[in-house]
Amino acid sequence: MKSPFPGMDPYLEQKWGEVHASLIVYTRNQLNQQLPDDLQAAIEQNASVQIDGDYSHSITPDVHVYEDGFDASEPNSDANSVAVAEPLVLPMTPQTRRHVEIRDLDGNVVTAIEILSPANKVGIKGCGQYVKKQSNYLASGTNLVEIDLLRQGSYVLAAPDESIPLEHRTPYNISVYRESEPEQAELYRVPLREQLPNIGIPLRPGERDVVLQLQPLIDDCYRDGRYHRLNYSVEPEPRFSNEDSAWANEFLSTQGFRTDD
């Protein structure tokens, strides 16, 4: 069953953890069907933690603890005699941030594809960490594709927000930065009332783009996740603007997902 919405379904945002994971896999698969034999799209990940609702930095351990055959049952008198200070215990929720990278046979990153999550857009630390990661991509000469299908949070795409004209401001956005054209960025409009666009994914200089068809990926997420069970009788989170709310109410009513009762 397909979503009642013609493009991005805003009700999927409340299931974004599942949707994001599926989109990453489906994006990898679709791209690998088109890439030259000496390029490969792969899923990469790094971990972060959430403390009291805010996202902290990515984690790469400086010290590894490993098993070497030591018998932990034998007491260590020196260690056991040392008093340990009482810590303050804070809740920490692990967050795994996944993205897709297109690499050549030598492991060099040609293009990075980021499908944004709340960890990238919500909270000062989360936004700051993502912008730093974004800057590293741009400084390294890597193509960068950013897909933002979330209405919540801050604008963090590489395409400068202040340069976007009013007619190109939509609830969702996609930015493409090409290493071959470092003085500009491409911005795709993603209106609520239209199908998701097909995106040109840049590769190496002189090579033709491969095409990422986003709409079939969202449709697959909707079908595979059985999201037809979502409750369309209520406003989504975040809530619609007044204009979009009026449109969605009429549209969903004509599709049989809402009634006037």
C-alpha cells in the first residue's frame, strides 16, 4: 500500500529511526546498480551519545579494553583497597549515525550522501558536530549530497540558507555540492504537495551523474514498514503550518483518511 501523500509523507517523520535505516540501505542498493565497476556505495557509521536530550560528539575510543586471558576472579589487593569517588549518573542514549559513501578501489571517498536525522539538526552540540563534519567533507574535495526530509530542527545544509529565494523555500530540502564547482551548491525544492525529485549524484570529474530516485525509496519504506497503520486523523509532529494544515485536511479527506465527524 502506498502513502496517501504524493511525495514525502510527513507522518513518517515520527518513525524516522526506522525510516532512516531503511533509506540508507535502499539508497546504497539503488546506487550500486548504476555505478561503474571501480566504484562502490557502502554504508558507513559513527556513534554519538545523547545526554539529557542533547546530542554530543561522535565517539572514537582513544583507549581499547580487550581480553587477554587474565582471570578476573583473582583479587587485586592494590586496586581493591583504593576508594572510588561517587559519580553523578546521567542517562545516555547511544545514537548511531549512518551515511552512504561512494568509494573507489583504493578506498578514497568520491561522494558522501547524508540523509539527515534529528541528531544532525536538533541541539547545539548535534548541529555543531554535523557542520564540522560537513566542513571536513568540503575541505577534502569530496562531493557532498545532503537529503533533509525532516521539518524539525535547524537548517544545516551546505547550500547557504540566506541565498534561498522565497519561491524555493519548501518544508524539505536537498543540497548537492560538487567538488568540481566549489563556488556553488545546488538546491532541490521538495514541496509537500509534489513527488520527491530525482537527484543527480556527482562522481569523479568527467563522469556522468548517477541518478538517485527518491520517490521509489520512500514508497518502499512505507510499504515495507507497514506504515499504512499510521494515524492520519491527527496533526503530525511537528505540526503543519496553517496553509499546509488546511491543504492536508482536504487532501486526506478526499483520500478517505479523514472524516468531517
